[in-house]
Amino acid sequence: MSSPDAGEGGHARKGSPRKAGQRAERIRMKHRIRREAERRLAEMRATPTLREIYAPRMIFAAIFLLAVLGAVLIRRADRYKRREEVRAIPHRTAIRSLDTLATALGRFRLHAGRFPTTEEGLASLNKDLGIPGWDGPYLVQLFDDPWGRDYHYEGPASPDALPVLFCLGPDGELRTPDDLRPGADYFDPGTAWTNGWRHRWERLPEISE
């Protein structure tokens, strides 16, 4: 009786040499992949040598990372400090802003011979409204008070009087005890500023007539 593995004529069938070679190649490939994985895992677990740690490129990379981290931390700390200053001491921020506005108004008067009218308002400090003698801008931009409201301005009642400039304070109501005002001396720019004055085209070279 012929064997089940026998073909016609009773001859046993043998595996194809090509298939056997393919199986052997797959086995070798698996071994190579396993060895490569083990090698990379060993490299990841290995402790770097002192020579690798103190290599110049490693030192430069560490210095660069520390510099970037320091710059980010300083910037965040500065933002946090300014934010906390506005939140914790808004009155101080408002007073500084009022003094800045008063100084700009004094410079306006030096050139125009008068303070802005109520209608011209604080906008005349950084916009040329066609006022004779105007030589601004005297402010880069107008800004709100720490409570998000406009600063209140009224032109002087007479040529020798000072304008009315104040902040409504935290209550936001007009002419109440918490209103804040600048120092009267800030409306006079003084001779030091006058002697050092330069034309706006020299101060702002990017602007052309």
C-alpha cells in the first residue's frame, strides 16, 4: 500500500528548495531584527560616558537650552510682575499715566502757544489736526486707565489756566473723591526738555513728509 505522502507511482514528494530557502531567510531576518532591537535597547539603557557628557557639542547644547529657558522665564516673570502691579496698585499706574499726559500737554503748549481745547482733546497729542505750531506727535499712542476707561480732559477756562485732566478712579464716576490728578508741575516741560527738543522728523526717521 502506498504512503499518503506518495504521489503517482508511489514516489514521496519532497519540499521545494525555493520554499526552504525562503523559510531560512525569514528565520535569519527575524534573528537580525531581534539582535538589532536588543542592541538599541542596550544603548538606550547604557549610562553615557564622561567623555560624551563633556563633549563640546553637549556643553554648547546645554548652554543654549539654559539660555532659552532663562529668557522664557524672565519674560514670563516680567509679564507677571506688570500684571500684578496693575492689579495690586492701579492707582500708581494711573498717576504715572496722568503725569505722562500732562507732560505731553505741556510740550503741545510750547509749540502751539496754548493747550488743546476740549473739542480737540487728548487726540491732538498724537494726531496732527492742523493746529498751527503743532510739532508732535507728543505721545506714541493714547491709552486707557487701569480700569479700562478714557482719561478725562477739559480745555483751560482761560489762557493762563491749566487744563482739567484726571482719571475717574475705580468707581468710574465723574468728580468723586477717588478721582486721580497729575501734579501741576508736569504741565511745564521745563528748559531741560526745551533745549533738547528735536523736530519730529528727526525723532521718528521712519516718517517722511
